[in-house]
Amino acid sequence: MQSEPAVKPVPHLNGPEKVRPDAAVQTPPLHPPRPAWVEVDLGAIARNFLRIRQDAPASLAFLVVVKDNAYGHGAVPVAHVAVNAGAQFLAVATLEEGIQLREAGLHLPILLLGERDPAEFPWAVRHDLTCVLGEPRLVPLLAHAAARAGKRVPVHIKINTGMNRYGIRWDNVTPMIEAVMAEPSLQWEGVLSHFAQSDESDKTFAREQLRRFHQTLDQLEQRGIRPRWRHICNTGGYLDLPEAHFDMVRIGLLPLGVYPSRVCRRIAGLEPALSVKARIVAIQHLQPGDTVGYGMHYRATAPRRIAVIPVGYGDGFPRVRNTGHVLIRGQRAPLVGGVAMDAFAVDITHIPEADLGDEAVLLGRQGTETITAFDLATLRQSVVYEALVCWQPRLPRHYIPATAAPSVPAP
């Protein structure tokens, strides 16, 4: 992690408040300081991979999804940890994400999820990014781009088993695969589908999708056609549908220590790797009748002590009013008033020792208390994925390195 900064005094904003000598901001080297940051524990991710590997059948391959900056954790550092943990594939959603990984020196296969615009094909071929195709009309266009580059490129065919987003319908797959196999510059390497709902208790539709996937594979087998890689499972499918593992599973959230739902199976010992932290930058003393923030949505009914946290909806924190908490000195401090673009306030009346420069945890653990991604998803009225990818680039990322091979005690 970054070196310890020199201690700098914090300005006195409220006469009677005392400023501790250790009230300093940890800052990344060569970057301007900001008293708010995202912290990612790469060691936790490495340990999570080991736990997952211990949980899985020995023959099962893992494709690690690092799209959207590895769900806010940092695509390049997470990808390097994944490679060291034995991942066979990486996957991203955009061409730029794939090129970023190549330029960072990652050489294992990278799958481009979703469908591509034909203008992207020369770039994908140039950077050895494996395209997923689900539209038959794109087959000759990718083949042409590969032939012009003098390459034979692998292809994975997406089967639409009922999600109706990408892919060729499950009952009409064979002609498209035969078209791929007929192109000298293409190598049919894999076939995949995607569950619409695999992480909830009701698996009825997931099992129907699995039946359709099997139906397609059986039809191909009857023609003597079988790809090297068959994959349909996302994290929820990996956890709850072992009969759908096939050759490889695609996991994104799980190595980060986060589950896609509250009801899917748990693996003992997984650790959330991402925290969001800030420091108290101002303290206000309210008298009865005083209000807080834009719109005056909080009014004190008794003397209160309020801390200002320099994070707002411009950083990705939910734009809420008088709901939610942060952790300060190991205790929950409730939000008061509304969240502004750059700041919000919390009530620290019950934490008299709280002071300027104290660390506030917006997401993560402090002492025995934890604010989870599910807690923030509830605040956002959204899903846990958004609670991770929402943090904006103006929040600096601090990485705790995975300095050694992970050692995991028995749970």
C-alpha cells in the first residue's frame, strides 16, 4: 500500500474541538491528496480464489469476468490476481476493456461478452480478443477481418435459451455453427448461454434454460460436433446449479467476496475486498431548530453534534435523505439531511470521542460493525452490482497488495 504521509495539521473549524496529531490523510504517492478513497484488498481476492478453487471440482475451469473495471475493484489488478490463481479465461464487455488488459501484459484468452459492431472486428483480431457471436450475419464479417490479418481466430457462439438479449435461438443453432466451421479463418472454440435468474430460490426458468442448452448440445453431438468449451453458469449458477457447470463457469462477483443475492449458497470464509472510506472534515454543533443541508430536510429537536463527510452523489454515494449510516469509531452514525453532490452529514452526538480526521467507513468493516454492498443496494433501491460499480473515478483507488501466496486456514 502507499507509504505513510507526513502528518499535517487539520484546520480548526469549531473552536472547542481538539485536533489529534494523528489526524492525517493517507495518500497515494505522486497524487494529490483527497480525504476519501476506495480501498481494495488484493490479498482478500487471492484468498477468495483459493477458497473457490477448494470448493469446486478439480476439473472445472474458471472464466473470471472483469467487466466495468472488475465491478469497481480495478480490472488490471484483479485480472493479475485471477491469472495467478489459475483462471483459464478473462471476460469483458467492451473492446476498450479488452485492449486495456492486453496493454497491461495479460496474455491469456479474453472473451468479449455481448455482441460486436462489425467496425470492432479488426481491433478484436489485432489484440487477440475472442468474440462471442450470436448473429449469423456477423460470421463472414469476422472471418473477413481475420483473413485480412492473416489469422485464424477462435469464436464462441452464444445461444439464446430464453433471456432474449443476445444469441441465436436454441432451436436454430446448427446452421450458424456450421457456417463458422466453414470459414478457414475462424475456429469454433466454445458455446455458451446465460441464465436470466440463477441466484434466487425459484430455479424453474433456470432449469428450463438448462434443458434447452442440453437440447442444443445433444443435437450437435448427433452430428459429431462438440466444442472445447461449454459454459452457461454465472456466479449464481456456479453456486446453486452444479448440474450446469459443464467445462467452465463464469464468475465475477464471487472472487470479490460478494454474493449476487441474499439466498444463494455461501462458501465459508469469503471476504469482501472493497471498502469505501473518508475522513471527517468538519464538525457542526446544532441547537434545537437548526437544519442541515439543501432543502432543510433535517431539523434538530435537541442539541446535536454533526460530522461532515466529503463524499456525495457525485462520487457514487446514494442520493438519500435521513436514512443510512456510516461507521465511525466502530459505531453506526446515521445520515441527517440530504446527500449533496460532494458531501453529506452524519449525527455523532452519541460518539463524543469522534473528531476531525477520524475515518468513516461508508462500505466495509470497522470494528465489529459492517456496512455491506447489500445495505447500499437497499439504499439505492437497486442490486448489489450497482452498489459496487457506482463509485466514480474521482475517488482514488488504494490497493493493498497480495504480497505472498495466499494461506487459508480451515473455516
